[in-house]
Amino acid sequence: MRESSVDAQKRLTVVRLMSMLDDLQNSLNEKISGPQGDEEARTQELLKIIQELTRSREQTLMLMSKKEREFQAIIQLKKKRVAELQSEASRNMNNLSQVNDSEILSVAQRIQRERRALMNELDKQAAANDRLADVMRDTKYAVDCSTKDRKAVLSADEALGNSKDPEQEMLDLQERIANANLEKMKLIKKTEDIKRRTEVEADRYNEKMSQLKKEILVYQGECSRLETENKELKSLCDSMAVSLQS
């Protein structure tokens, strides 16, 4: 495992302290084991060495205490940051859940509105088709009745021996038939127009449904990505918290 900069600095400080103590000990040994001189001078020299060693020890302790306070401050900052990251991850998860519910509900409501509108339009067109079918049946019935009435009148006239203008009657009958056929063609054309509009509306509805499905898939993919990122962030925060506590 790679050593952190803080641990490396601490190790370097300890090594320097041990080296300095070794140097002082060697110097003290040399002074003690050196040639005999004035006893008072040796005592003063030893006292000076002890004082230097004491000052060095105090400086080292102060430095170590300062470093310890710095390390504690860094640890507290890291713990605070971990807590902030955990809180942020929790808020993100809650917000994501609320956004998911709201967006899905909005899309579902929009689909329902468009579906109801299309169903109403189809119902209207079906009712119009029924009315046209009724009109066509009534027209056919009227034409058939007119033909039957005409045949009955002609038969009665023939039976009674009454003579009328047959050419005029034929022209009248042809005109009525032509008018009936024209009305029939109009109704057929209108029916075809309604059928074509219905097919166009159905295609448009299918296209909208396909587009909505694509939007839902894209949105679900985005939600999955955000959930994965939040889980990774929470896992990172948990790992940092464990490493700081250990």
C-alpha cells in the first residue's frame, strides 16, 4: 500500500530525531571517554551537552505535538467532508426518487389524455359512419319504393287503359335515379374521407405512442445512470469513513 505524504513526513521527522540523538550520544561518549583534563571543564561540557539535548528534545516534542494537531485537524476536516458527501448522496437519492415518481406520473397522465382524445375522435367518426350508413339505407329504401310505386302506377294505368306521356315519365324517373346515384356517390366519398382521416389519426397516434416509448426508455436510462453514480458516491463515502475510523 502506498505511504501517504503525512506518514512519510512523520517518518522523516522521527528518523532525523533518532539521528540527532545518536550524534549527541556519540559526542557525549567521546567527551566522557576522552583524555583526562580539568574536571570542572568536563562537567561544564557535559552540562552543556545535556542542556542541548534537553532543548532538542523539547523542540522535537513541540514539533511532534504541532504535527499531531495538524493531523487531527486534517482528520476532522476529512470526517466533516465525508459526512457532507453522505448527506449529499442521501439528498440526491431522495430527489431522484421524487423526480422519478413525478416524471413517470406526468408521462402516464399525458399518455392517458392523448389516448382519451383519440378514443373520443374515433367514437365521433364511428357515429358519423353509422349516420351515413343510415342515410344510405334510407336513400336506397326511397329509391326502391319509388321504383315499386312507379311500376304499380304503370300497371294500374295499363289495367285502366289510361294513357299518359311515357317519355316524360321516363325522363322523370331517370332524373330521380340520377339524383339518388349522385347522393349515393357523395355519401360514399364522405365515408372514404372519414375512413382516411381515421387511418391518418390512427397512424399519428401510433407515432406518438412510439415517440413516448422512446422518451420513457431514454428517461429510464438516465435514471439508472444517476442511481449508479449515487451508489458509487455513497460507497466512496463509506470507504473514506471506514479508513478514517481505522
